[in-house]
Amino acid sequence: MPIVAQSTETDWVSRFADDVIAESERRASGAKHSPGTAPVVVVASGLSPSGPIHLGNLREVMTPHLVADEIRRRGYEVRHLLSWDDYDRYRKVPAGVPGTDSSWAEHIGKPLTSVPAPAGSPYPNWAEHFKAAMTESLAELGVEYDGISQTAQYTSGAYREQILHAMRHRAEIDAILDRYRTKDKDKGTGQSAAKGQAPACQARASAAQAGQAARTSQAKGGQKKAEEAELAAEEGSGAASEDDGSGGSAGYFPYKPYCGGCGKDLTTVTAYDDETTELTYTCAECGFSETVRLSEFNRGKLVWKVDWPMRWAYEGVIFEPSGVDHSSPGSSFVVGGQIVREIFDGVQPIGPMYAFVGISGMAKMSSSKGGVPTPADALKIMEAPLLRWLYARRRPNQSFKIAFDQEIQRLYDEWDALERKVADGSVLPADAAAYSRATSTAAGELPRTARPLPYRTLASVVDITAGAEEQTLRILSDLDPARPLTSLDEARPRLDRAENWITSQVPAEARTVVRSEPDQELLASLDEQGRESLRLLLEGLDSHWSLDGLTTLVYGVPKVLEGLEPDAKPTPELKAAQRQFFALLYRLLVSRDTGPRLPTLLLAVGTDRVRKLLGA
């Protein structure tokens, strides 16, 4: 077995990797292995392709991916299992999914792989349609995993012995669950939620927890945070509500057949014989009833609170994160820890709780709402290393937001500043670790932009040029005349991401439109100081025609007018004069009081047009 080097990094990924390796070695010490071989370290994720798989769901994959990748870097063999929970029931028709209408409601209760894909989709069923986009995004993000279809596992009989074992021990499972049913009833929280994607009805235990967070926040005067917590309480945790197999008059059964008549799971087991494994069920939807031998029958699945711990034991999972609802009493993770130990003779994995991921002020994302951003949406406007960094730099229990608005420009500025610190050696260890995890995996470096020009500059340029490549290249080449850009490919893919952001996220009314003719009325109304400020700017254009030069020029004109040197430190009065000068230039160039940064705008407009619009 590889020797574990003492980690010098102080980030959360390294600490979890230490814990997972230690647990792997502890388990291995009691197991038999061939001489010279080491056990494979198993981490796991689970995604339900019941609708668009959004950026909140991505944390379910990125958390174990980052830990698994760190373990690989240390020389261990790792399997990152990604269970596609495509044998889950179809619960509702998600809002805002193109190619669907109310007729899809007739499939509620069927396995996701038995539901037709949205109209026009090239994929054979609902599950495959939504898996496809996520699979492509994970490849772009450099996530290495072993995908497992739960439809394939159940319908092939892979879990047959585990199902029969659970049915033989159904009374013990029922007793474990009953401990928490009582707690839930006493607390008024009802049954807690299972792991997966969120429908409209959610775990009330999680709601109570979030509601308490809201009340605490209100007590501290944090009204905005309180409103977000209340929204989280209303929507739940992002985990799908599941029954635990209770409620049948014939007793408790942890197995739910899909009906042989209508294909739905609206079935009730009415009898089961442990010796023959004969199982009888009836369907509340279509009235169909049949008796089957469970030792041969493959059209059904264990209820979630039994299915999840069964898989921990079956796969030997050592690390698997879960959403915040799993820390509440009666949650799937808490109950699963007892079921895996007492029923399946297994070990509960290390299971950190991960917090919400928000978008542009939303308290959390819920795929039942429709229209929530997916990883594919994010990767259209930001490069893969930046998206990886957002997940790597925050501990799993810290919430964060992903910007689709103007905040993305500040985010890129922060990223570029981090790169400069990495380059000059001034970066802090934890930040260096997050940067390394964002830009590379154990398999190698992720693709990156050769000339990473500032994102806000690229966005301004493509906004002004409307993507015209010849004009864009001219402007970008003028940014640094000492090192001109020779091809737009040098600025890609960042340039493409900035263009996608402008065209898809910036409203048409906020786009920059340069005037075609001078504003003669405004020019005629200028006082002597206004005319002099324009004269000084025009006089300095040729000698300052670069991004840095024009920055010096536009900030320096008001200083010169006050009799100061161009590099004089600004005073409050001088800052007011600069703002007034900038507003004048914006009105003359784009007929607004604000716009893209003036140096970038001037470069984009070009010297001839600038002179024309400023009255030269």
C-alpha cells in the first residue's frame, strides 16, 4: 500500500483525504487481499435524472471528486462511483422543460427510464435525456467516475441477494425506522427526505431546521438572510421525499414492485413467503394484481431508506456527501447508518454535509421550479477551471453563489489576481491548493486560455463590436501594443465565454450602442472647461493609445484642468470632477451616463470615430 505523505496543504480536501485513507486502511486491516495488492478506495455520488441536473446537484459530484483526485495524487487507486438513480419513480412534470406538456403527467409513478424523453430529444427516455448534458459537463470539468445505472442494476438482478436479505429482515428494518417515526411524530416533522432531486413537497425536518435558522437570523436583525432561510424551509433541502415502505395492512415490506399492468409503483405488497419468496401485490392505479417469485422477479426496487445503506455495503463506499437534510433526526443518512450496520453488516461512509449553492440572490436552487441553471449553462459563460474553483475553495458546509450577472466580472478579476499570486509565490497555502485543484487533476492540466485577458475587457469589446472578429482582433491587439494579439484563438476560450455571457445574460437594453453621429446639441452647450477637457483628451489620444495609456489619460485630464500633475493623488473634489468628465464622455459616445470602462470603450470605438463624436 502507498505510504501516506503528511499533507502540507491546509485545505478541506486534504483533510478529508487523510480521513478517507485512514478509514480505508482500517477496513483493509480486517480484510483479506492478494499479496502485494491494496484495496481500492471507493467514494460515491448519486444523481437522479428526474429533470435538469443543476449546479446545486453538481456539489454532490464535485465534493467526492476533489477528495478522490487528491487520493489519486498520493498514489492510491480510487473508484468514484456515480449512481444514476434512473430507476427512481417519475414524480412530477418539471416546470420549464422544453418539449413537455401536461400529458407527461400520465407517466407519474413509472421508472425514469420508462418515461418518454421530451419531444424532439435524440435520447430513448427521460433519464437518458437529462443524463446526457451532465455527462458532457463532467467530461469538460475533468471529473473521472464510474457511472452505474440503477435501472441496469435492479433489472439485471445484481441486487437479488440483498433484496431477499432485506425482506427476510423486514421486521428488524421496521423496528429501526420506527424509532425515528416516533421522534418525527413527537417533533411534528413527519418523515424526513431521501437523497436526490427536489420535488415540491420536501422533508419537513429540513424545513423545521431552516425555519429555525430564519428565526435566529431575524433575532439578529438579518432580515435578508431570514427571508432566504424561510425560502429554504419552504422548498426543502433538495432531497426527494420517499416513503420508507410502511403503511400496508399486511405489514412492513422494504420492497416496492413496479406494476406489471401499468408500469407504475402505486403498488402494495399484500403477502410474502420467506421460504418460496412468493410475493403478491396489487396496484391502486389500474387494479392489476399478481404473485411472483422474488428470487426471479426484477421489476421493482428497495425503498430509499433501505436502498441507500444496502449500496454502501454492496459497493464498500468509504466517502459520500449528502445535503443538509441528512443531519436531521430520521434522515436517510442517520437511519441508513443503523441499517447498514445492523442489517447489511456494513459500515456507514464518511458523509460530510454539503450546503446550498445559490444563483443571483436565490436562497437555493430547486429543480422543481424549472429554468434553474445547469453546469452546461455555467460552462457557456465561464471556463471549467473557474467553475471547479468555486467548489474547491469553499468547505462543503459553506454555501456560496454562482454569478450569472455582472458579478461574474468581479469573480474573474479575483481569479486572475489569484493566478498572479501563484505566479509570484505570494499565494497562501490553502489558496494555492484550491487553485491547483481547479486547474488540474491527477490525470493532468485542464485546457486553459493562452492569453487570459481580463474578462470584463473581453465582455466590453464583444458588447461594442457585436462579435465582429476583425474589429475585435484590432481592439484586443491595441490593448498592449508591445505584445499585440496575433489571433483571437490566443484569447479563447475565455473570449467565447465572455461573448456568450453578453449575448445570453445581458438584457438588450443594457447593451452598448455607440453613436453614429455627434451630439451637436450637447457639444454646443459645453462651457469653456468642458471644451478644454475634450481638447486635452483628443490631444493625448495618439500618444496614449493603449489600455494603460488611455487609463492614465482619462483619469489625468481632470487633474491637468485643476493645475495638477497627471499622477497627482486624487482628492474628494478631484474624484467628483473625474466622475463629471466620465459622464460627459459616455453621453457623447453612447448616449448614456455610464457604460464599459472608458479606456476599453475608446479603444473599441477607434481614434477616427472618437475624434468625430467628440467634435474634433
